[in-house]
Amino acid sequence: MSDRETRFKSSFWQKLLEAFGTLLRFSTAFHQAMDGQTKRPIQTLENMLRACALDFKSAWDKQLALIEFSYNNSYHASIGVTPLN
């Protein structure tokens, strides 16, 4: 399932998101001109994964829960809190 699938573009979802005051923006996969709100978190996660792979070598995948916990407990200036708050 993709956020570009017709189910997500239907008038039902448009009206539901509008009722909650949510703005839905679609981006193209692997597109260089994606908005900064998407690009920055991806860059941060990429850096975290790279550091983990360098530190833990072949066992980096066993540390994914730790990476997720670390990311979700770090302060995000864009929302003013940690994602787990």
C-alpha cells in the first residue's frame, strides 16, 4: 500500500483530514525535490543507521529497536517536543 494509492486520494480521506485540520501533502518516491519536512528526518535516520552499522558491524540489525527508541526520545524542534510525548 502506498500513500499515492487511490484509497488515500479519495474524497472520504480528503474530508476526514479536512475535518481534523490536517493538511495532506503527497511526495514522489526517490524525488530529489521533496520538501524539507521529509528530507531532514530521513537524513537523520540515515546518519543514525550508518553510525550503528559502523559501531556494531554485522550485528547492526539487532540494534534497530535502540535506534528507534533513541530517535523517538530526541527533541524535535519542528514539533517542539519528542515524538513520544
